Amino acid sequence: MSDSAQILDAKNLLCPLPILRAEQAIRPLAVGAVIEIHATDPGLVNDLPAWCSVNGHHILEIRHEGRVVIGLVKKGA
């Protein structure tokens, strides 16, 4: 976990809910803020980069910890 990242627990939610929750969580944050998304939906590996591309955010990392997918996203302008 990044020391300054806000953590979003989206475990046990299926598509599209992890992305919808990420959208809600990142909206009030300042540009450059980092959010760490924890999800058990394996689709997050594909959905998160697509969502970031469309919305101007930046993927810092996507990794697996057991069955949990963790995505680190930096808010874009």
C-alpha cells in the first residue's frame, strides 16, 4: 500500500461495481491523489486500465495478492 493512498474496498463486488465505486471515490480527490482499489473481480485487470484511459487517470500498479486484485491509480486532470 502507498502511504498516502486512499483505500477502496471493492471486494466481493462484480463488474461494473468496482469501477463505479472507484469513480465515486476518486471524484472528490485532488489531481495527483492516489487511490488503491482492492477487488476480487478478476475483470478489474482489464477494466481498470480501460477506465483510466477514458478518464485521464494513470495506472501506477496492478498486482495480485491471493485472489485479490489491487490497482493503484493516480487521478489525472
